[in-house]
Amino acid sequence: MQGESGSGGSELTHIRVYVDNQDVYDKNVNEDTTQAYVDFYKTFAPGGHSVVAIAWNYSGQYIKKYSTFTVK
């Protein structure tokens, strides 16, 4: 799952990820970039799961992306 900010650079200040409505990743960042990624490992139970990733910039603007995945 990848999101992009609007045109031009935008300094990200915070990224948060939820899986099944549980906060699994929460990080303050200071990157002047138009793309960012989240990298972490966590074990999930077999079955379907939903994920929401939200990233904010200094202006308080945010981007929110939704996805699903299945653990076999």
C-alpha cells in the first residue's frame, strides 16, 4: 500500500497504521518527500484483515489509504 502527497514536496510529520482498528504503528517523522513507507513486522491471526494508513504534514493535511489482506 503506497500513498503519494500532492504536487511538490510536503514534509511529513506523523504516520499511523491501524490493522483491524488496532493501532499497530505510530511514528513521528520529518522527511521532505513526496513518498514515504512504513516497515515493521507483526504476526496476525489467519483470516481477513483491514489496514488503514494515515500520514500528516506540517499544515495538518493528511492522506488516508485503506486496504485488506488475508493471512493463510
